Amino acid sequence: MKQQGFKSKLHQIIFESDTKAGKLFDEILILMIILSITVVALDSVPSFNEKTKHIFHLLEWCFTALFTLEYAIRIWTTGKPLKYIFSFYGIIDFLSIVPTYIGVFFPQGFAFASLRMIRLVRIFRILKLVQFLGASKVITQSLKQSRYKITVFFTAVLIIVTVMGAIMYMVEGPESGFNSIPHSIYWAIVTITTVGYGDISPITPLGQFIASLVMLLGYAIIAVPTGIISSELINHRNTKIHTNTQTCQNCNYSDHDDDAKYCKVCGTEL
């Protein structure tokens, strides 16, 4: 019973942030993630790597050991380990520690070492802190409600750039750098998004006129996704948002009502 109580308490600390201990744990975890990312980034700078290679190596193993311990505790304290392991955060947690161990067997595996930067994704855990939970859920719900409108908008933009790319290929041709329709579509994407690399540009009067229309169209459509999401944000302004971080120890479900005493998925007492 004592072990089960300790396990439950530990689960509450590392999976939730309603309590002072849970909030402190999350804040320390976020600080460790930032420091580990800083070490990985500085280690990639030749001037730093030559002078402090051994220090960076030691720090990296320290961070990896701490993250490994945290990962193991998360698995141990949850009722369904496989569900956590194959969850989004579970996969990210695993990928953030495994490159260091792979480096032991493949010292030259720089590609694997670069995967340590995936720890940066773990910083999204900050959105589970109570003071940010309400705002993050409003944004998440707004994006979710906007997905069909954004999809339609994105499809329309794809059609436009495809048509414009094909037209520019016929108008300008290889002589102006429009070597193929896919290459011309690339030009249309760069132009309509107002990026304008300048590596391809029309030289004929008709081509320049069409390019001008595409540029103006780009300015007109940039505001569309912003307007769609802003509209959904306004609609969710008065929506009741749950601001607790209670996580079921048995099934890891975390979207519970503020006054919930039992998990709505498996019925386990919270």
C-alpha cells in the first residue's frame, strides 16, 4: 500500500502541474531541456567543440541520464506503460535520449547525434502548466475548428500556383529559366508567398504583367488564414475551458473536467 501510494504521488508530480511539486518539476524539466539543447547547439560550433569537447561530452551524459531516469519513472508510474510509450510525448521522450546511447556504438553517427535536438519539442510541455493551459487549449481548439477551412484555402492556393506555373512556362519558356512546369510552379509559390528569392524571374512584358498579378494576389491571400483562425479564436472567447492537469494514472487520459473525481474513460479515481 505504501509503495502504491508513493507511486501515485510520483505520478501526480511528473504528469500533473496542479500541485506545487508538480509545477516545480515541470519548471525544472523545462530548464533542463533548454540547457541540454544549448549544450548540443554549442557542441556543433567548431571553436567551442575544440576547447570544451570533454565538458560537453560529460554534460550530455548527465542530461541523458536524468532524462532516462525521468522516462523510466513515467513508464513505471503509469497503469498502461505501452500507451505512454507509443503516445506522442512518449515517442519524443524516447527519441530525445536514444541518440546518445547509439553514439556509443556508432561514434561517427553525427546524424543520430543531431536527433538530440528533438528535445526541443519537449518544451511544449510548458503548455501543460496551469497558467498556460487555458490559453493553449483555446488556440488548439481554434486550430482544430479551422482545419477544414484552412484545407480548402490551401487547396485553392495549390490550384492557383499550378495554373500560374503552367502559364508562365508557356509564356517565358526555358530561355528565362522556366525549364519545366514543376520549376515554374516553384516560382509561383515563391512569388505568391511574397518570399521572392529572385533566382527565377520573367523577362517578357507579358510574363512581368502576370508576375505582378501573382504578387498582388499574394498580398490579398496572406490575410485569409489569419482571418479564419482569428474568427475561431473570437468564437471560443466565452467557451468554458478546463484548466486542470489531472492525468489518470491508469490510462493517462488528461482532458478531465475541473470537478471530475473519476476518469471519464476508464473510471479510475483521480
